[in-house]
Amino acid sequence: MTAGQVRRIPSHPFEKGSATSRGMAAILACAALVSVACTDKTTEPVSSACDSIQNMTIGVTVNGTLASGDCLLPQDNSYADTYRFVLTAPTEIQFDLVSDDFATFLILNTPTGANIDFSGEGGEDDNARLTITLAAGTYHILANSFAPGETGDYQLISTIDPG
């Protein structure tokens, strides 16, 4: 992207003014603070489940489940599971979040909460796909439902140098 270009945030299939359409930036800002108390406009805290971060190894598929007790993102009431991974060298990685139970969404953050990227499309059958080159370091990826309250099983697949 060159200076002056604006990144287009994917549109949502929900009607204008719904929780999902109130601003992806607000959702991502709140989701980025996974390990810090985060509040919405009513100052209600995020679910304490947002403090739970699981380790993952790049190249190993994670089988998970979004459930009603998982981290609840307050801006859109969607559930998310957070995974930590460490890279020892610059690496190109492709993440795919695949589910037959819910529409998927991926959020990639630094451990300090800065948003790096996100994706709600690009994979097969409209599953979320994110391909990115990252420097050595520690990162968090959130396996997230696209819409409020969706739950079910998923696979978080990470592929090194998907070429």
C-alpha cells in the first residue's frame, strides 16, 4: 500500500447500525487488548476468558471450539480463542480458519495489543485466510466468529511459506 491509499475494511452482510457494522476498527482495538481489561461504551469489562492464551506451533493444525464461555468481544458479541506463537526468523505464514459451524474471522496482534492484520475472507468456502510475512517475534492470533454469538468447532491451520 502506498502513502495516501486507504485500506478498505470488508463490508458486513448485516444491516447498517447493527453491532457488527458499528466499526471494525473498534472491534479490533478491543480485541487487541486480549490480556488487558478492555471496556466497551458502557464500561462493561470483557469476559475474563479473554485472559486465556494458548500456545501454538506454526505448521501444526489446532482443533478448537468456540463456546459460550470463551472470550466475548464486546463490540460485536462474537467469541474468540487466542493463540500465541513465536517466530525465530522472518517467516511467510498462511493462516486458514475453517469451520462448518460458523462464519470465521482472523485477527493478528502483537502481544502488546497492536493490531497487525485481519481477515474474514479469502479461504475456501468463504473461510478466513490471512497470508503475511512476519519478523522474528511473538504474536497472537485470534480464532473469531464473524457474527455475534456464533459457536462451534474449527481448525486453525498455519502453513509456512505457502508459495
